[in-house]
Amino acid sequence: MESQALVIAVIGVLGIGAQWLAWRTGWPAIVLMLTAGFLAGPITGFIHPEQAFGDLLEPMIGIGVALILFEGGLSLDLRELRHSGGAVIRLATIGVLVGWALGSLAGFYIAGLVWPVAVLFGGILIVTGPTVVMPLLRQANIEPRPASILKWEGIVNDPTGALCAVIAYEYFRKIAESPGASLVDVVPPLIFAAILSGLIGYAAASAIAYLFPRGAVPEFLKVPVLFTVVVGVFVMSNQIEHEAGLVAVTVMGVALANMNVSSIRSIHPFKENVAVLLVSGIFILLSASLQWEELTYLQTSWRPAAFLLALLFVVRPVTVLVSLLGSSVPWNERLFIAWIAPRGIVLVAISGLFALRIGDLGIEGGQLLTGLGFAVVVTTVIAHGFTVDLAARIFGIKGTSRPGLLIVGSTPWTIALAKEMSTLRAPVLIVDPSWQRLAPARREGLPFYHGEILNEATEHNLDLSPFQVLVAATDNEAYNTLVCNEFAHEVGRDQVFQLGESVEEGDRHALPPSLRGRALFESGFGVSDVNERQQQGWVFRKTRLSDEFTFEDAQKKLPESAQLLLLVRASGRLRFFTHAARPEPRSGDTVISFSPPQHRAAAEPGARRTGKGTAPGVEPA
């Protein structure tokens, strides 16, 4: 018991620690997790998952993978297929057949696997790992269409790859039992099992969509009920056919995501946290379970390295280019998609599972699948993880690299702020549901979006990925709080700001701080404060700091009543002055302040002396 508790604790520390280190450094998280698992398992022998969990290890990993696939399906909206649906269908049909064939050929002729193992592994290689693809896309800030294609391909092809592996395994099992068996004896029952499993998943999603909105399940039980149903659907479908449960949970997730169940939206932060814990834990478990004997093949032969190179530069590119031949996808996007195909947790889990099962059939070489599967994951993640940004730049599909500012509410104050940020080349967007209130933004030529930011349709009509900071500055403080609370889990609690005075924890007349965004300005100016000062002629001013002109010098040039709003780092990163935090100014930063109009008159003597229109280092808006 103590041994199991220790292993669980170590797995948690290593997995989440690797995720945190990846966030701090920008390195691919999966590489760090695999490294941590290798160190804890095969290298030091500190933990032995198989000894600690015994027969429970395989079902634990299986259920974890099922929950991860369900979470991935829950993030897919069919409306995204308007721009990428044709490409996704091609990759999920033509791409599966071409990729399976080429992977099998490479496994036999290059990796030296026997035909049964090569065909089985070729099917597994179809998966492209959504747990790895999605973080890479966020990291590189890819344009919406290629990002959508890769995301959908990853989710759809994970259960498809598992099903192909099952087809291969069942065929060779039938051959072992009845040498005269053919594909006709194997494939139709498996296809039927997959369809039946998909229907079970859809039926479960429909039941959830019917019961949740009608109050049949109390709010505090919705998440436990949902995850229990997912596990039940997975286990039930696996009774029909091995790994058919992966099809069922994926269909359940996609179906539920597109049934407009309001209750599901509220559990998104929780299910994302669960997915992070599961991905971290399973990667550590699998890599720590490796044995040195399974890695010997990788160290003593040239074949694995040649196979990995063929996978990167032949199998994947040919599969994508053949699949998208004649499609409307531009060539630069095709080439980018052809390069990006990192494998993840599903490939490792399925490889380990079938390595044991195919060995039971008396087929030699099955033990090579585990080590080769890990090699594929590590190689593809390193190759694609460290080159995705470069590839996006080369093929011209990278979004803006400077952090953007999303402003909710079109008012004279937000228009002035957006104009000031535009002069600093910071991406900025004003969102407002009123066409009339957006008129000044249109006249100034500022980017705008006419719509309700809280409407679910906005997620599909507006690409929010370039915007890392949100400022809610409408005339309604409660609405500003609602917007900040809604986007806090997506943008980050420290990156949502609003106009409104800071409040004390015990003030029962004010909105609680736990719901609010951070209050803009150190003084916590409210909506009425900025509107009043805007009418008095206050303006935004920017001040560039340098080694010669420090922050203290800039403060001396500003009037005492001026309010510091934010710093713009040389990299474009935005750091706001709030009631709770004061960023540290550096040389190269630009300070944006909200100042009274008297500053212009006060600066005139200095301006005449220097021959410029303002005091040194300070520019008016």
C-alpha cells in the first residue's frame, strides 16, 4: 500500500513538474515527461509501475486514454469543418489507407519487422497524437485552417489507428487459429463492432444532453456522472471488441460538444485539468515501465534510425500530399501539414498493449513494438516540436507573433487606448454588440468585431488566438466582471483586466474579487472615473525608457495626477499597472500613461529648448 502511494506521488510530481518546466522553457512537454519517466524507471530504478500496480496497470492506462480522447472530442465543434472538412475527410479516409500501407512497407523493408508486426505497427502509426498536436499549435500560433485540420485529424485518427491495429491483430489471430481465414472473415465483424460502439457513444451523449438541462442530475454531480458514463461506455464497448471503446468515447465527446448543452460549458476548466493530470501520469507510467531489453534493438542496429527518417521524410509527406491532391487547401498549408505529425500517448499505449498480445500468438518481433513506439514518439515530438515555429514561418502560415490586446466595449476611452496601442504595432481588437457604438472605431480604421463576446458563436466566427490580454471596459461594471470571469480560465486570471475600483474581501456591497478581473490603474479607476477625465481632455501618452532616460526620469516628466496604465516590453508583451501588481520597468520598455491635458502646457518650455513638440522622452497620443 505504501509502495503504491509512493509511486503515485512520484508520478504526480514528475508529470506536473515536467508540465511546469515545459511552460517555463517552451520545450515540448512530452519530451520532458518521457525523460523524467526514463530517469525514474529504467535508469535509476526508483519506481517500478508494474510491480506497484500489477494487473491494474493496463486497465488504468486504458481508462486514462479513453478519458483523454473523450476530452479531445469534447473540444471539437462541427462548425470548424466549414473551412477544413474536406481535408479532414480525405486525411481520415485516403490518408489512413495510404499511411497504413506506407508504414507497413517501411516497417518490413527498413525496420526489419516481420510482416504481421509491420502491418500491425503500420496501423498504429496512423495516429497523430492530439495531446501533442494541440499544445504545439498553441505554441506556434498557427493560422486557423491548418490548425483546425491538424486538430481534427489527431482526434479522428486516434481511434481509427487503434481500430486498424485491432483489424490486423484479429486477422493474424484468425490465421493462427484457422490458416484458411481471409480478410472477409475478419473485417466486416470489426466494422460492425466499430459502428455499434459509435452508436453506443452517441446514445450516451444524447442521454446526457437530455438529462442535464432538465435537472435530472444536480449540479454538484454532473462532472462525476459524466466521467462515470464515459468509463462505462468505454468498458461496455470493449466487451464488443478490443479497443472499440476508443471509438465510442470519441463519438460521445464530439456528439456532446455539438448538442448545445449549456451545462457542459461549465465543466470545461475541470475536464482540461483532468486531461493534464491523465496525460502527465500516463506518460510517466509508460516510460518508467520500459525495460532495457526493449531498447537493445534501438541501440544495436541501423534499421530503427533509418525507419524513423523514412517516417519523417517519406511516409508522412507522401500520405498528406496524396490525400490532399486536388483539394482546395493551398500548397503552403499542405506542405506544413505534411511535416507536422507528432505521435503521442495513444501510440505508446497501443504499442505496448499489442506487443504483449501478438507475442501470445507465437509471432516473433512483437517485443520490438514497445521500444520502437517510444522511439517514434520521442523522434517526432523533438523533430516537429522544435521546428513547428520555423516551419510555420517558412510556409507563411504563422499568425501575429506580438501579444494582442482584446478590448471589450467601444467607448471614447477604449477607442483612444486602441489608437495608442496601434501606434506601437500591438494587435488590438475592439468587440461590441452595438453597431452604433462601433462607429468611432470604424471611422478611425481600428480593427473591430460586431457581436456579443459571450455568445458561443463568437468562438467560431472570431479567431481569439492572437490575443493574450483582455480588457473589459464597458459602461457596465457587472458586465465587465462577467466577461473577465468567463475568459479567466482561457486567457489566464492574471491576464484579464477591467475598469472598476478594487474591493476588499469583506465588502458585501461589491462584486467579489474572485469573480472580477484585475482592476486597471494602481488607483483602481472605475468606469465613471475614466469617462469624467476623458471629458476633461485627459489623453494617453507613451514614454520610451532607455539607459539614459529611466523610469524615474519619466515619472518626473509626468504630472502628479497622471495614472500609469501599462508597460509594453520590447518583445511586445503587455504588463499592466493594477491595484495588486506593479511591473518592474526596464530599459527598452514603453510606458503608457493616462494624463491630464495640462501636461502639454507644462512641457512647452522644455519643448522649445529641445526644438521638439513635447518634453524629452514623452510623446502625446
